[in-house]
Amino acid sequence: MTFVWPIMLVSLLCLPLLIGLYISLQRRRVRIAARYGVFGGKQIQSRQPGRLRHIPSLLFLVGLTLLLIALARPKMTVNLPRVEGTVILAFDVSGSMAAEDLQPNRMAAAKVSASEFVQRQPPSVRIGVVAFSESGLSVQVPTNDQDAILASINRLEPQQGTSLGYGILTALDTILTDSGETQASESEPAPSPVPAGSFGPAIIVLITDGENTAPPDPFEAAFAAAERGVRIYSIGIGSLAGTTLHINGYTVHTQLNETALKQIAGLTGGEYYNAGSGEDLRKIYDNISPELVIKPEKMEVTSIFAGASILILLIGGWLMLLWFGRLP
């Protein structure tokens, strides 16, 4: 247990003084009873509950102790149910994401819907952002700071080349690092595989048109995610018919590769969605929800201590009235 205002615990020093005062009063009571017991001993004996007479005072002492502890604002580790998880938004920022088969273009549509998704999440959901073209880069570590997440999404711009494998591996490494794990190096034994989709609190949302132009193999990267139990939800950006782009004097035809994205999602226990429009993307994000988990969390329990102290004081007062017809 920790305290927000530990200095207030000094007030507990008054308890020994109160105990000493109570003992002194009891001794005085015994002396008075011994002196005048000849005249009223029988009457006193009939009205007093014997040693039980100390119970109300003991209750008052316990209640006061809890109340003084409450003044220090105690904090305890308790197990609370909460919606928690890590979502890594892996954005394809290759040149083909500038295609205009989604309006105003693929990249802009993906950024708008992703921003709406971020704004709808509770603070317990931590979101990271990964950008990939010919390589992968973690542009925002998982956080519940929505302003930081939105700023990182807005900074994304189309680049050159596409490596789905790097995008997946970078997102996976971000999840493992955030959870305290690491990818095994060549000199270390690989961790034992777990069932696909078993790492429930973390998912990768792969936002891409599915066209892969650079190593590593995206299916090997998806298999690595599956072995760690991380699901991949692949979001197909663009149309099956495709469109023509003019990049650096070259004419390039780009179209959605659904087959690859379905296989990637299937390997990991995730799902594939075809985002034919910005509205489709919003519906897709509505179907992706982190899990309800029980997690230890430090929280202030001042109200519990204060409530318990008031209850104990009321019980002590009721016993005092019942047995003695008065309050201390």
C-alpha cells in the first residue's frame, strides 16, 4: 500500500495518547467503584455488560484509525476488469497508396478512418503506428495518448516500393517489445510456437493494397506472427480493377491483391476485409475490439477506508447507546 499524502500518517501518533487516556479513565472508574461500591455496587453490576463494555471503545479506536489512514489517501493494487489491448496500425505508405480509386485517394481515406477509430477507443486501449514501404518503421510506440497517435497518422505520406513483410515484422516487434518480449536472435533458440490468435490483447491492422515489391516474404512474416499468437486483420485498400498512376515519369497500373491479403489474415487467425470505400473502412474498424481482461492496477481506496470507518463508528455508537444510554 502506498499513500498520496503520507505526511498525514503522522496523525496516527494521537492514537497512543487516546489509548492512554482511556486506560486512565478506566482506572479512575475502578477506584470510584471501589470507594462507593458499598452503596451502589449491586445496581452498577446489573447495568454493566462486564468486559464487553470495552467493545464500543475498541470499535471507536478502530474506526478512528481507519479514518486517519483515509486522510493520507491510500492506494492499493486491485484486480479490475477493463477493456485493454494493443492495436498496431500498420500503414502501407508506398507510391501506389496515392491512387485515386478511393476518394480523395487511398492514403487519405485510410488516414481518416483510422483517425476516427483512434478517437473512439477508451484510454485503456494502447495504439501504435507503423509505416512501411521498402522497409518498416515504427513511427509511434503503443500509447493511449490520442493526440500523439493522430499526429503520427497525419504525418504519413506515400513513399517508394512496398514490403509487406517488413510492415508485418515491424508491427510484430513493436508488440513484443511493448509486452516485454523480444524476437529471438540467430544465436538464441526460437520460442515455442503458440496457437494462432492466442495472444488476444494485441492485434495488427495491416492497411495496404496488397502489392508487394520488396523482400522479405510477407507469408513468412505472417507465419512468424502466427507462431507468437498475434492476429493480423488485413484491410484491402483500392479496387480489384485498379487504376493507373504516373510516378516520376513512369506509368504504373496498380490494383488490389486480395489473394495475398486473405492468405496473410488466414495464417494468423485474423480476417480480411475489402475496403471499397471510406464507409467500408469505418465498418471494418467497428468490428475490431480488444478483449476484456482482468489486470492488477493501483487505485486510490480512500473512499473504502472512509466508508469502513464511518460504519464501525456507527456500530460503536449504537452499542454505547444500547448498553449505557449515552455516547462517549
